[in-house]
Amino acid sequence: MTTIDKAIALTNKAIGELEPYLNGAKPLREGMTRSQLGTCRAHLETMLEQLRSGKLPPKESRVGGMGRMIADSWPFNEKLGDFLSEAEIAYSKLP
């Protein structure tokens, strides 16, 4: 599996883990908002589109910020944050 394939898989996993929160199947935890989750979804979709097309912008122009938002306001034991952060890190480390 290439690093791009891994980043795609992690991004797809993060989207799948995010959906139950967006559709109300899982309750929001303290510090989480629907607006934040919508922003995360938009970032993940942008990441996925760029990964699939093979047209990654320069590192300084890539979408990001989910990790900071998660660290600043979400509970530390929120697994969704782990999935989102893993996807963002894999994406941001690509050349």
C-alpha cells in the first residue's frame, strides 16, 4: 500500500466515523459542535478529492486545522478525534 493509498484509507475511515455524529446517530460530546463536524467533513472531502486526483497543493496551502480544534476543545478520550487526526497527519506528511 502506498502512502497515498494509506492516506485515502484513513480519510475514508474518518468520514465513516464522522457520519453517525452528523446524522444524529451518536450524541455530540462536550466541546463538540455540529459546525465543527461540518467543517471537518468539508476538510476530509477536500483532502480525499486531492488525494484521488493526485494533485496535492504545496504543504503550506493544504487544508488542516482539525487536530488543533480537537486538542483545544474536545474530550481527550474521544475516538473520533483520533480518526480525524490520523487522516490529517497522513495527508499533511505527503510530499
